[in-house]
Amino acid sequence: MNKKLTTYSLAFAFLLSVSEAGAQATKANMDPDANFKLAKELYQKQQFSLAYPLFKALYYDKPDASAIPVSMQVESKYYSIVCALRMNDALAPQAAIDFINLEHYAPRIEMLSYHLGEYYYRKQDYANAIAYYEKAGYANLSNREIAAVKFHQAYGYFTMRRFSDAKPLFNAIRQIPADPNYVDANYYYGFISFYEKDYKEALAAFKIVENEAAYQKIVPYYVAEIYYFSGDKDKAISYGEAALSKGGQYYDMQLRKLVGHGYFEKKQYAKALPYLEQYVTHTEKVRREDLYELSYCYYEARQWNKAIEGFKELGGKSDSLAQNSMYLLADAYLKTNQKAGARSAFLFCALNSSNAVQKEISKFHYGKLSYELGYTDVALNELRDFLTVYPASSFANEAKELLVNVLANTNHYKDALDLAEKVGASSATVQRVYPRILYGRAVELVNDQQLVAADALLNRIIGALYNSAQLPYAYFWKGEIAYRTNKIDSAASYLQAYLARPASYGEVSTANALYTLGYCYLRLENYGAALRQFEQITTTLSAASTPLQQDAYIRSADCYFMSKKYAKAQQMYEAVISYNMPASDYALYQKAVIAGASNKYTEKVSLLQSLEKRYPGSSLAADANMEIANTYIANEDYRNALPALNRVLSDKKAAALQPQAYLKTGVAYFNLDNDNEALNYFKKLVATYPNAPESDAAVEYVRNIFVNQQQTGAFVTFMRQNGKNVSYSEEDSLTYSATQIPYNSGQEEKALPALESYLQQFADGRYVIDAHYQVAVIYNNRKDYANALKHYEVVASRAPNTYAELSVLQAARIQYFELKDYARAQQYFTQLKSIATQSENKLEAMRGLLRCQFKLAQWNEALPNAQELLQQKSLATDDKMMANMVVAKSSQANNQAAEAMAAYKAVIALGKSEYAAEARYRVAELTVAQGNLKDGEKLAFEVISKAGSYDYWITKAYILLGEVYFQQKDYFNAEATLKSIVENAGNEELKNEARQKLEIVLTEKNKNSKVEQQ
């Protein structure tokens, strides 16, 4: 010990003397050989910090190079670099690299490579360590160094995953039990053997280290795994359980997984459960297989809710694990009476083809549950498809029975009708429900304005078996359709048949039948019969009277009026006025007419003059003014007629009456001997309305005026300027007359070429408008709408004329119903509204205009029209639906949710139709938008179960349901719902919408899933 201290003292003294001498050191005070020996001694004692400056001085600080031999300089340089490396000097690696690259003494190069490798090893730079170990070799190393290098080299290879290089080196070390790296070498050798599935070698190595402190909490996992993979599962389980009982295992969760998996494979699910539960619960992400095993254990333990939570995460794939998970999930849902969840699970299972038996069973149960839960559209499709794919299935009979029940109870009448006709009338069950299906579809068609198609279905009800329940309703609607299509005699007959055996549901009622029948008799001018119908509805009036009762009461008064029972009629009109009913203006007008019929002209005029004052904005104001004028003219009081006529001419709403007003104004001035003023009005009439019948009547007055003024030439000029021939040729008249012979006898095939020939010969002929109209009628009867339209448009463009109102109406209908050109149809309905004189046509103009605006989504423009239409008397249900839809859509577009909701609900209350289907959807949509997901879900289901045959809105409701589930974080049902749409929807637009939403759901589901994304 004292010797060691002496050596340190000498070294310290030497370092001190070197420090003091500095650059002045000379051969006299420096003994290189002694210093080199001292440095070597310090180096061998691993006192590198003391040896380093001595070695460095010998090859670096040498003023007299001849005093130090070259070999000593090289050795000193070598040792100084080694010392620097051992002291982990950051500059040392580059010095070592330079030495290795520049020197030529192999032993020192190899040894320095060894030391540089060790340096890099300590720095955990294993790639460089390996490179220099490989340069160094073992020739110059001691046995201890060789063993250490082999271990270090092996560990470097290990970290670089060069297991084939590392394994033999570790194996060499493990042959030397005394080696300090013996235990570690066994562990790493065992690990590599395990990795290479050489379980025998691995087990032998691990057994050596399993009780070592460093590895006793790590190795048991590998040992248990080896037993398991070697087929000794019982030993793996017992070994794993023993290790877990000791606690503190590094691979605690993995061991639990292994033990649990072992018990699971042995079908000892109760024993597997706690181990798998611990593993899955405390592991952030697990494999699908692990979650399946835990969920299955829950399933076997009848812990249904926990099983459900696990199985739910395993859907969406196309492998057998996913299919089996969904199959078991469906059963777990059924065990807990969660049919909606079971339905979704069966859907996933049915979409998977891994197991044919499970696919068949699931497809059937998906259809069955769809029916039970009210997804009748899906039930129809699925059960029908099931019977097609699996006609011999053990479930086939039950599927047929379910299909019959779906058919009997569905609101999807269009699909139900198609299906019933495919099944055929030979089925007694189909025969029993067939009339109900026919009726449901017929009502849908009525509400959609497809009256011809509806009428055809109602005819089939009348001829069907088991039709007793639907027969009264069929008669009612056939009566309504006949009335709307102007087949008045047929309408009366069917309504009488209904009233002989009435039934009530929705619009079908005795009151409505009596009301329409009363109008039939009015149209047939059978006023006594009409009165009997209206009086069965009401004979009195009160503030509580319904709109139907009010109108029936007024029509009763009209019947008395037309029967010339003026006193009774007047009494009833006065009652309407006294209650200030909506028809009070009409009652006042009629009261004035009665006064005129009683030759009380002054009273009549007074009443008519009061109408506009008492009822500003009344649609009868222009009629009242015209009637005032007519009264004065009838009494040859032409001067007093003029103010009333001028009011008609200045009334923008009185366009239909203005030709007549121009003519009568001219006649009034003519009779007042004011020919110039008369001529002025006649000219305006002819110039403005050249094709109106009044223009032809005015010609005679114009001729008389010009003749009286001896200006026959001016008359001819006037007529030509206004497109009028002064005299019509005999040829024109004869040619047209010839066309009327086949036309009037119904020989359209002969009449058509004759009329078209006339139009070519006499483009400006006297009967051009008549001919164009008749040609249009023939083409329309042939359903050649394109050609019919061309001629209707000619007549319409020359309005007013005798046929203008009907032509504009037909042009509008063709554009709307046949050509679907809603913008052009809108123009014609607008024109019709301004010129219509018949109330039915004016009402149709308003309805048609609203429908066009609806199709064109012109909500703001449509709103006033809708509100006006809702105020009309005797408004049909489909009109009320459309008008309320417009109000609702306008409100929704303007973010008035409450107003929109109320209007949509009004549509729904009016019955089934496409509008009602959309309205149901919109109510659900608004509810969800307000954040009320629970009610939104319920309303979406109502759309599906009650929307009838309107697939678009049913599909939209499914998409909304998917959104509700998504917002509720129920990703399983959201995925199932949207996937069902992607798989089955016929509308590509909605399918794409569902696909986009499904991607969002899957992304969020995966983000929140317990399962590893593979």
C-alpha cells in the first residue's frame, strides 16, 4: 500500500516538474525512457488520467526529436489515444481513426480498433462499435478481453437485430459459467432462441436465469410462452399462475393474457374470465382476438351487457371472427330484449360470408326484426330476398308468414302492390289483404294528383274478393275523382253508392260526400236535388259553423235563388252577412242580384256599390262594378254606367272582364252619340284584345261609326292595322266548314289533316283560333302532347279569345305533368290566374302555380300564393298539404323553426302523401338540429314506419338515424344503419351521402376503440 502511495507521489512530482518546466524542458532534465516507463506503469494500473499527459508529452512535446526513439513516439501516441478513449474524451475517436488509417503497425491498429470499439460500446453506438470490433479481431486480446469483446459484440448485434450474428457469441459466453456476463449471455441467448422458435434451447437458457434477481420478474413470461407454444398448455397455465402469484411481474398483463387464453382454449371460460378481464381492462389497445375471448367469457357467464360492449367493437370486418362476434352479439341483445341492437348485429352477420349457416340465419332474423321494429320497407326487401336466395330454408315457411303480415300492415303501398301481384291471387292471404293495399295506394295517388292511375286501382277494388271493408271508400273516391275530371253524372252515381252504405275515415265522410254530390247537382242544374244534399249538412248558421257547413249553407241559398225562391235565399244571404262569414261579400252580391230580379234597381246598385267599401280587396269587386254597369245599360242609363266601367278598366285584378268593359264603354258612348270617344274605346279593345269575342262584336260598331262619318277607307285601314279582314272570302268559310263535318262527328283521323290544311291555306283566316284549338284537342286526345302544346300555345298567345282559358290551362298541364318544364308551366298558370273566369280554373291556376314554385324551390315567391290558396273555400286536401309545405319550407329557410314545425305538422295531419312523408322527415330533422336526440330518433322511426311508399324520405330518415346514433356515440348502430343504406339504397345521391357519413363514423369509432388497428 505504501509502495502504491510512493508511486502516486512520484507520478505527482513528475507531473509537477513537467508543468513547471513547460516549454523550457531540455534533454538535461527530461528522461524519455523513465517517463515512458512511468506512463506504462500508470496505464497498467488503469490510472489513465495520470498516464495520458505523460504519453502525450513523449510524442507531442518533444523539442529534441532525436532524444526520443520513433518507436517510443508511436507507442506513446497509441497509449495516449487509448487513455483518452478510456476517459471518454470526445476528441479521442477521431484521433484513433486517424491512427488506424495512417499507421502501419498491425498489432497496434487492431488493439486501437478494439479500444475504439469499446468506446463506442460505452456510448451505445453499437453500429460503430461492431465495425471496429470486427477490425480488431481477437489475436492481440487476453482471454478476459476476448470474452468481454464477444459479449459486447453480441450485445451490439442484438440491439441491431442481427440475431444470427449475436447468437453464437452469446452461446460462447454461456459456456463459461465463471464469466461475469454468463447470466446475461444466457438471457439474451434464450431470447434469440425464443424469437427463432427454438424453444428447447430457449427454455434451457431461461431456466439458468429464471431465479436471478435481474430476470426473475421477466423470464417467467417467456418460459410460460415456451410451454404454451410447445403444446404443454397445462404447464404453461400452472407456471404462469405461479409467477403471477409471486407478484411484480414485468410482463404481468401478458402473463394474464396467456393464462386466460390457455383456459379459454380448454373451454374453462369461468377460469379464463378474470385473467382476460384484467388484461383487457388494463391494456390500452388489445387484439381483436383477445377482446373476442373476453366477450365470449362474459357471454358464457351470462353477463350480457359486458358481452355486448365487447362484441360491438368487433364488427365491420369480413372475417369469421367478426361474423361470429355479430352472431353472438345479436343473441346477447335478444337475451336482454334489445331488438334494435340485435337487428343491427344480424345485419353485420348477414353481410359476412365466412359462415354460410350463420349468414342464412342472420338474414332471416334481420328481416324478421325489421318487421317487428317497424322497418317495414326493409322487412319487405329482406324477406323477399331471403325466399329467393334460400327457398328451401327451414325458415322459409315462417318467412312467408311474416311477408304476408308485412303486406297486410305496411304503409308502403306501392311496394306492397308490386309484391302482391308477384305472389299472385292464388294465395288466400293475399286475396284478403289485396283490397286494402289497392285502396292505400289509390289514396296516395289521389294526394299526388295522379287521378287516372288512382281511378284504375279503385276499379280493381270494386271487382276484388274480400272488398266489403274498402268498397264504400272506393265509391267515395271514384265520386271525387269523377267530379274533379268533370264527369259529373258518374260522380253523382258513385257518391250515391257511397251514401247507400257510408263509412268514415279521414276525408271520407258522409258530410264530404253530400257536399260534393250537392255540387254535382248544381252543375247539372238540378237545384232541388242539390238543396237536399246541402241541407243534410246544415240548415242553420252560427259562429261555430265549420268552413264546410258555411259553404253548404251558402250553396243552399244559391239553390233557393236559382229556384226563384228569392225571399228564402235573401234571408239566408243576410244570415251569412250578419255573421261576417268569409263569403259575406258573395252573399251581399247575391242579395243585390235578388234586388235586381225584383226590379229594385236602385237598391241593387246601392248594394253593389257598398260591396267594395264593406269588403276591401274582395275578389268580387270587379264583378260588382260590371253588374252596376250592366244594370244602368239595361235601363239605357249609359252615362251612369261609365264610372263603374272605368273602375273595371283600372282594376288590375279584373283582366278577364276588361274586354267586356271596353266593349260596353264604347257602346255607352255610342249611345250617348259620342262617336269619337266610342271609337277610341273600340280601337283600344281591338288593338289590345284582337282575338276576344268582344273585338268581333266591336267591329260592327266601328263600321257604323266610320260609315256614318263617310270614312269607309279609314275603316278598311283600321281593320287591316289590327289584323282584321274587312271581308272574309267564301273559300275561307267553306274550307273551315268542311273541316267541321268530321270533327263534330268524332272522326278525328279525318278532321286532323283537314284542319291542318286549313291552317296552312288561311294563316290569317277568320277561324284560325278555332282551328288551332281543335287541332290541339285532337293531339291531346292522342296523348301527342308535344304537338298539342304547339297549338294550345298559339291560342294562349292570342288571349283573350273564346278558347284562351282552356288552352292556357291545357298548356300549363302539359308543361307541368308531361314535360316537367316547371318554369314554363309557371308562366301559363300565372296567365291562367289572370284570365280565368271559371272558379274551378282559377283555383287550378293557383294550385298549379304553387306546385311549380314548390318544384322550383321558390319559397319566398310561393309564400303569398300559399297563404292565398289556404283561404279558398272547398280546398282539397292535397292543396292544403302543398300550401302548408310551402309555408313550412319558407319558415325553415328563414330559420323560423317553431313556425316551420307547426306547418309541417299541419301537413302530416292531413293524411298520407309524399308531402306528408317529407314533412315527417323535416320535423325529425328540426328536432335533431335542436339537440333533442331522443325525440329525434323516435320521429325518424315514425318516418320509416308511416312514410308510405316514398323511399327517398325513408332513406333520408335512416341517414338521420345514423346521425343521431353518431351524436350519441353509439358507433355500432350508427355504422350498422349507414352501412345498410350503402348496401341497399337505390338512390345514388343518398347512397353517397351515407357513405361519406359512414367514413366519419368509422374514423371516430376506430379512434375510440379498445381494439388495435391492424
